[in-house]
Amino acid sequence: MRRRTFLGGLSASALATGTASLSFGQVAAKRLTMPPLLDATSSGQVRLEAQKGRTAFVGSSRADTWGFNQPFLGPTLRMSTGRATQVDVLNSLDEEISVHWHGLLVPGTVDGGPHQTVAPATTWSPELELTQPAATAWYHSHIHGATARQVQMGLAGVLQIDDGQDDARGLPSQYGVDDLTLVLQDRRFSRRGEIDLSLTMPDRMMGFLGDTILVNGQVGTMAVVPKGLVRLRLLNGSNARIYTLALSDGRPMHLVATDSGYLDKPTRLSKLRLSPGERFEVLVDFSDARDVTLTSEHNPNTGMMGGMMGGRRQQSGRFSVLPFTVDPTLPTRITRQPDDLGGSRPNGDAANAIWRRLSLDMPMGMGMMLGRSDRRFSINGDAFAMGRINFRVTQGTIERWTVNADMMMHPFHVHGVKFQVLSENGRAPQRQNTGWKDTVLVNGSVDLLIRFDQPAPANAPFMYHCHILEHEDGGMMGQFIVG
């Protein structure tokens, strides 16, 4: 079954559900706030507590939520590269969680995958020895079968790997002023304002799509920025929604960093596609003092099926993600684009690399339509099993992975590594994918070049999986050991 056949069949089932249409219209009336900054660059210590909370998203009603150190989501963690950070994670919830450090190059024993669970009323205390370049990473729960729900409830946050050189690079670096952390998510809410965690069959098949956009866990906000260059650290923390971002007046974004670190020099983009799990850092010039809105096209996975998804009729055109307004009284620190970022673009040689082929497989036929448990998501035909190691990699070796996805787009993430995108569908990678990555959107086929430097034993293997969380929970995940 190919992509058009699959999506056409799903469209017919979506029509039958008859649920309400999507609406992204929101009036920005509140000032966006940043997640609290927990800076461990001096202390080398971080304490996180997974806890219950109540959060008002829409109207005056409060929803049951989870978060780290607060009611919903978690603080921005800042850790130094070149030193160890001691982390204590206390689980004050009623079910087990984990904390995966998405983007950190650390051994499997502290990676926080589904084998490293934190039981209620217990504390997990990994030491994170960071030696990788500066980058924007993130952290989130990774319990197999419950990742989607736990992230929906709020168990996620941003992690900055810092080398103290941003001023020398000429980059905006004042947290919350000209250096903005933006966690993009979508949710659905009940009439009482509670987070709607119910899943339709199309939600399970295509991934959860909400009808309300949240930025840093807030609805209907605007960002206030100085009259100069502003840095946006963009994280797609949604379960399944793919954003195609642009600015409403057509002004460019200058890409300065991808998932795993800085580029050598800025890259000018008119739009930026951001799939679940990816992070990009861009510079936007507000020196003209004009207000502008960050917008997105609708999820391309649903556009491929004629504009229907989950019974909700998708609007055409673009929708607002976050309006920006300029406050000229704010301090303007940076007015000129940097020429040299001090980073790099990978340029590896795949000639002698071991070649591994992976197929991201969807359920097919009536088993798909009826939600049959024996027609599960899988990779190379194998649905994830906690007790099965899919393969072993020799530490220090380089492999070439060809990852195929025939039926729809899938964001693909590999734990414990960074990689080079060699090609997409046999052509040179898109400009946004020419830096170091750990997550990439597979739209057909991608070739990746990966070096495996971090060890991962059999009791703490690394994962590779689709980052549409409903697909991951449904079995589109595998695991490997490195030794």
C-alpha cells in the first residue's frame, strides 16, 4: 500500500467521525513568558521534580496538568559543556516516568530511555558528562506505551548546552529578551478547559493533532522583542504536528544552529519546516520596529489526504503561531548578523561505512481501519519489544543508514548520536538539514551518516524511532547496543 492509497482510505474514515472543525483563530492579549531558567553552569547541579498541577489554558477553568518543578512543562535547563552536571529527578506522580535527554551525547546508562524508569516516590540521579558543542536540546518522559500521554500532560522542557562563547559569536544571548525559547505544541481542550487526551482512530494512525496552539504552555500570547536582532530557539514539542514556519511579512529567518550545534555561518531561509523533536535556532531582524507574526502552514501529513484529518476539516492557508511586537525601550544588544558562528557542517565519507536499511512501517488494510492490535507500527516489520535488541554496533564505528517511509512523513530520531544527512530522496539535503542533526523528517527516503561514540549496554540500549509519539508508543521503535 502506497501513500496515496493509505491516506485516501484514512480520509474516508475521518469523514465518518463527524467531529468539529479546527479553529486556530486566537486574539493575542497577553505577553508571552519564558520558562524559568535553571542555570547549572556554576553549580553543576540540577533538581527536577515531576509533579501534579492545575493550569488555566483557555477561559478561567483550570486543567489537571503535570510538570517539572511547576504545574506544566519544565524549566529551561542550562548546562556547561566540558564538565559534569549532577541531576536528581524526583517522581512525585502516581505512575512511573523517565527523563530522556533528547540531543545529549551521553552513555545509554544515563540516556533516560524506557529502560530507565523512575518509580513513584523515588529519585533517579544520573551524572551527565557533557563534551559536545553548544546546542539546544530538550528533555521529556519516554515510557514505552505512555510517552504520548505523559508529554501531553506536560513532562517536557528545553535544555541548553552552553560553552560561554555566544557573546564572542555576536549572537543574542539575554534570556527572555533577545534570546527567546519557544516550545511549540498543540492541544485539544474539553468544554471544561481540561486537556482532551481522547484519541480517534485517525489520531492513533496519523498522530494526535490539536486545535489550539500553545507556545511555552500558553495560549493567545504575543512576544515582546527589542528593536534589533532576536534569536528564536524553536522546539517542536508537539506529538505529531509538523510546522512550516514563516514570517507574515515575508522577512527572512537566518538559521544559525540545528539540533546538534552551530553552523559555520548563517543560512537565509524564507520558511522552515519543523517536525516533532527537531530544534532550530534562527535570527530575526526587528530593527524596522514593525510588528510581525510567526505563522505556519497546516500539517503536511493531513494536506496529502485532501484536507481531512481526524474528522476535523483542516483550514487552507496559514495560521498564526506567535505574534511579535517591538518595544523600543528594551535594550538592543545585537544589530548585525554574525559572519562566523564557529560551528561546522558535516562532510563525512560514507564509502567504507556499514550500510543499514530501515523501513518505517504502517499498519495496512482493514487491520489499520479497525485498529487491529496484530497490525502494529513497526520498523523493518518488527514492532518494538522491550526484551529484544534489534542489532549491535561497534563503538567508534561509522554507519550509513537509509531510512524509508512510504505512506506519510515521519520524524526519525536516534538516541546517543548526532548525524549527517547525506541525501534526501537521492538529492542533496535541504539547506535546513546541512548541519548536525539527531532528528530528521523522512519524506520518502533519507541517507544518514552516523558515528557511534557513546556506549550503550544491553540493559540500557539506545532507541531509534519515529517521533510521532503515537507511532512510537504503537511500536515504530527499535533498540541497539553499542560496545
